[in-house]
Amino acid sequence: MSSMAANGIVLEPLTKYNYDNWSCLMRNYLVGHGLWEVVISGSRMDVQSKKEIKTWEMKNGKALHIIQLACGSENLKYIRDFHTAKEAWNFFGASYNSELKDDSDLEQGLRVDDSLLQYKPLHRFIESGEWNDAKVFMNRDEKAIFSTSSSGRTILHVAVIVGHEEIVKKLVMEGKDRLVKMKDKRGYTALALVAELTGNINIAKCMVENKEGQIIGQDLLSMKNSAGEIPVLLAAAKGHKEMTTYLYARTPLEEMADNNSDKSVLLLTRCINAEIFGVALSLLQRFPHLPLAHKSESGSELDGVQPLYALARMSSVFPSGSRHGFIRRFIYKILKLPDTKVRKLYGITVVVRNADPEEKQPKTSVTVLDMRGVLEKAVYPG
């Protein structure tokens, strides 16, 4: 890594202490070499011709390679199977540029309240993956497994943050429903943390499913944090495609069907922004009268955009240089769709069909059908 520093890319490998400086240097380097665009767009759908696709693949490969080199060997294991620079960049942003840095449980020796100092070694054992020592500690004190840090996090929170899958499984078996449902001071369960910070589906499964794949954490999927958001919304906000799809397929339908449709609109907007089109399409099919001009109550600038405008501003779903109007571009895509087909996408069933021009639809559903057509084309470009 000293050679990387000598080349002026980064000063040191990425750690949980230097994300702000590391990301600043990386961003400037990628911008200077004309590679930043693939990091923030990150989709081949943004290009049309074979020449453009080849150029995109070359830039993406370069950007991903630079990120993999600059992150250091300790972090490389987390992103070595990623295929786009955007995925790698978002992973580190979610892992290090978050409340994990502000809540100093893992940053400054797991600070805890004076009354809980006796459990400090247990939290350290879990962080470092020393299960046998942790088990001995818990055997001496039956309350230890439910101990919390200064930020309200349990040892299960710690285990999911650092990615100890086997320890998560054991803690879920030991602490059962009580431990899994415990929240930190921001209202985050361990599932909510993994949904937002890491997107690790295997760890999420430890809390949501049993060995036979049956859902055991139905309530957990619906538990809100202090901001009123459930795990699938948190995953979508960070652009974790597989995690969002996994959680969406298992979250109770009624959680999306609130009175003012705010949750479903918020999820739709986030999925469009993150190009999670399979979930977005399924939402429109499950809620055909979704108010697409409705703005979410979320305070985020991106979340406050109406779903229609979120989709319209994405060049990836419209022909390059098209002069057609907004709705006409929707119809342009719909006309190219195949006949009715039922397909599966990560366990989500979606129906692809042409809208019958003679079919009478409620006035508010016409726009929904148009948007569905665009998303169908995005999910199934062939």
C-alpha cells in the first residue's frame, strides 16, 4: 500500500477511523481520471451502443480495481466478489460513513455506562470473534447476553456489524426472541443494522428464517426505528439490492399499505433511485392505485422526489437523445413489451404484459400502467 500512497491516491488503507479522508482522496482521484461517473451511476443500462457498453465496462473495471487496491487487504475480502465500482463504493459508505462511526461502541473501546462496565469484556470478545471466551462469560452471568453499551447496542448488534455470521446464529439461539427484538438508542434492531450498514443477507437470514427456510421473524421485519422506518426501507435507502429484494419478499403486505401510502411511495422512490427495478415493479403491481405524484414525508432530498420524477430523470430508462414528451417516452417503452408473462426475480413474482388500449382503466391507474411498462422493460430488457 505504500506504493499507492507514493502515487498520491490515498495516504493509507481504509480503516474505520479514516473514512472521511480516504473517501475524499478516492473521489478526487476518480474524478481526475474520468471514472467518477461509473461510480455514481453504476449501471450498463445507462449506455446503448456496443461501443458505449465497452467503454463503460472498461471504466467500471478501472474504478473497481482502484477501489480494491486502495481499501487495503482487510477490506478487500468484503468487496472482492462485487462486479461494479458503485457496489464497492456504497458498501464502504454504508459501513464506515454512518452512525457506526458516531456511536463509539466499536471505535473507542466500546464505551459503556458505569453500571455496565462489568460487561465490557463480553462486548470485546464478540467484536473480536472469541466465542468460547464469550460463552464462558455468559455462563457466569445469565443477564450478560442482554447487556447493552452506551448507545444501547447488544452483543448481537456488535456481531452483525462486524459480520460474525456463526456467532450471530449462536446468539439468536441463546437469546431467542428477546435478544433479537432489542433496540439500540436509535430504535435499531440487529436486523435493521445489517439491512442498513452491510446488506449481508446470510446474517439477516439468521434472524428471519429457521433452518428449513420458514419465516420466524415476521414481527422483526415490521419493527420501526426511531424515525419510523422498517428494515426494507433502510436497505433500499443504502442501495443494497439483494437485501432490499430479500426483505421485501418477506415483509408483510400490510406494512406497505398504510393510510396515506407514504411507506410504499417512499420504498418505490428509493428503489427507482437505486435501480432496484424488480421491487419497484412488484410494488406497482401490488398497489395499482399508488399515488405516483405523492411526495414522501422523509427529510431526505432524494426521498422527497415524486416517483414519477425520480424515474423521469434517469437516462437509463429513456432512449438517448429522445425528444418525445414525458408520457410519450413511457408509451414508447410499453409498445416494445412482449405479451403477458409471469416471471420470478429473487423470489418476487411479477407479471409482464402490454396494456390493452381498449381496456378501461381508472383515471389514476393510467400513469401506473405507464410506469409499470417502463420498469418491465428495465427489468427484462430482452
